Amino acid sequence: MYCEEAIRYAKEDWNVDLQPTGHPKLPLMGPTGCTAAPHLRPICTVHTCQIGSLGTSKNRQWDKEYFDLRGRIEDLL
């Protein structure tokens, strides 16, 4: 889902065509990581696996700072 959003965003906002890599689950995943530059995938750039899988980390202050920053970034999109 996030790769497809990045492909759409890159095309609509930057006029960049991102090419799928053939990965079975993550269309933009290459052998050394994501093939899209961070500015072409803002929602992925702000994602952390710890938050994504658990909803929170073990550090409540970090959670607050993370979600505050993520909210400001999402407002810009």
C-alpha cells in the first residue's frame, strides 16, 4: 500500500515515474532498500517499524515527539 502511494505521489507531485523492482510484496524494495528517494515517499520516510507494528514504543516522550512531528509532516502533504 505504501509503495503504491509513493508511486502515485512521485508522479503527481514530482512528475517522476518510479519503476517497480519485482519484489513480491514491496514494489519499490531493491537489494539494498527502497529505490525511491526519501522526498518521493514522505509517508514511508516518517514511518518506523516500532510504531507501525506496536502503535507505541517503550519511550512515551519519544512517542509524543514522533507523532507531533508526523502530524506536522502529514499536514504538509
